[in-house]
Amino acid sequence: HVREFEDVTASVTSLKARDAQLQLEIERDRQEEVRIRAALDAYQKEYEGALQPLQQQEAALRAQLKAMKRYHTE
């Protein structure tokens, strides 16, 4: 019975060590997810910031083109 108890104790110790390792990996994965989400948010803000002036420029050019078409048809 002592041998069985030692085997069970070793198994429990091994499982606890594996659980601790998995918890560390989970926390690392969470931190990586947070980092990736932050990078994506920053990229999206940068993209939207770059896109807005282009959209304004496009609207201005379309208005200019419309005015030119009107001028040439009159």
C-alpha cells in the first residue's frame, strides 16, 4: 500500500506541475491576444486616419468633375 500511495502522490504532484505549466501558457496566450488586439486597433485607427483625407479629396474631385461637366454642357 505504501508503494501505491507513493505512486498516487507522484501522479498528483506531476498533475499539479502540469496544471501550473498550462496556467502559465494560458496566461501567456491571453497576454499575446491582448497585444494582438491592441496592434489591430492601432492599425485600424491608422487606416481610418489615412482613409478620411482620401475620401475628402475624392469628394472634392468628384464635385470638381461634376462642375466641369456642367460647364461643358452649357
